[in-house]
Amino acid sequence: MAARWTGFIQTVGFCEIEPFAKKILKKHFPKVPIKGDIRFLRNEGQYGTVDLITGGFPCQPFSIAGNKKGKKDHRDLWPEMFRIIQEFKPTWIVCENVANFVSMAFQRTKIDLESEGYEVQPLIIPACALGAPHRRDRVWILAHTRRKLWEGAIEQAEMGKEIDGGPTDQTERSSEMAANPHFKDVEGQRKESIGAKKKLMFSQRGRWESEPDVGRVANGIPHRVDRLRGLGNSIVPQVAYQILKELK
């Protein structure tokens, strides 16, 4: 969705194993092929030249809500995503995971990408940084084949540490890593959003409208369990949009 909003990124393929998520992709992108299992995805020339690979590889091995087995978890699919990166050799890479991934496995990802000639920059951005009425910290790992493009990003990352007030826990510290000066004082933005009389939701036209009801205890909603699971695995596309539009 975020790539479509940019107006200049054309999606040529998906890789998704969950049946319900595949239905959603087919609904919004009926002409884009979907590969079901990442372990069987190969670069056989079917996609042409690929400039950008994005991926939210499974977060369950690294989430604080799980057992935090990390690399020992069978759901750790970073090695498969890295294999695909090696095969396609894109110019840009944008990966996403939960914030706790930074402390558990980011170093491995960084070393892997640098071994293939990429410069790597992690950003932890909460959804409230864009005015959403919830936190939802996520780490975004950006990689590019040329170093000079990161000089400004690294400088901005240092500026991002100047958020007022000291961190009280790992979640607070993660917000200070947001490498964009517009994401300063994210805690203040979060409180302001939650305190608003009307919850707003950002659209590509630049405003937030009412967020849809999650419906956790509602009856009669089709695929309710699948929807809740999808919400848990999803990201806020407005955050991804801010990142992807900068690639231009």
C-alpha cells in the first residue's frame, strides 16, 4: 500500500504464506503474482530487474510477547530473505521487524548485508510519530549499495537522540533512535494523540480520519480471528510511506 502511494514504485511480486493475507493481497493487487513459501522463491528471471526488496520477516522469534528464542526459533526467516537479496542484488533494501530485534539479532543482519556491499542504517519509528493514537514501535533496516547517500541519514540519527527527557525503559530508548528530526518528542505526540477527542487516521492526502473499530469482542464479523492475527503481524503503512517516498 505504501509503495502504491508513492506513485513511482511498481510492485512486481509478493511472497506470503498465510492464506488470509494472500486473499488481502489478491484483492488489492490482483495482477501481482504471489509466491507462497519463501524457501522455494528463486530468481529465475520472472521478475526482471528488481531495484527494491522489502520484507517484514517473522517477528515472533524476537518479540517480547514470545519466547524470544531468536535464531534458534524455526520461524527465523532472515537467512531466507538474505538468500533472496543475494540472488536478486537490489539497489535498495527495506526490512521491518519489532523493536526488540535490534538487541537480539540486528548485528547478524548488519554483518550479512555489509558482506554483500551494502551500507546499513536502522531506524526505530513508532506509529505515534506520525500522529497515530498508539505506539507500535518498529525497527526499519535500510540498506543501499552506495555509502554517500547515508551521510545525511547518519547525521539525522544523531539529531534524533536529542529528544527531551531521559529514557525510562527500552521502549522509551527505542524512540530516541528515530533518525528523522520530525520524530522528536514522540512521547509528547503520543499523549496529545490519545488525549484528542477524535482519533485520527492518516491518509495519503495528509490527514487522519477515524480509525476502524478493531472489534475484539464483536460477533458476526467474518474472519475475525484472521483479521486480529493480521493486525498483529501488520505495520502502519503511513510510516512505510514516509520511508519509501524518500527513496526517490
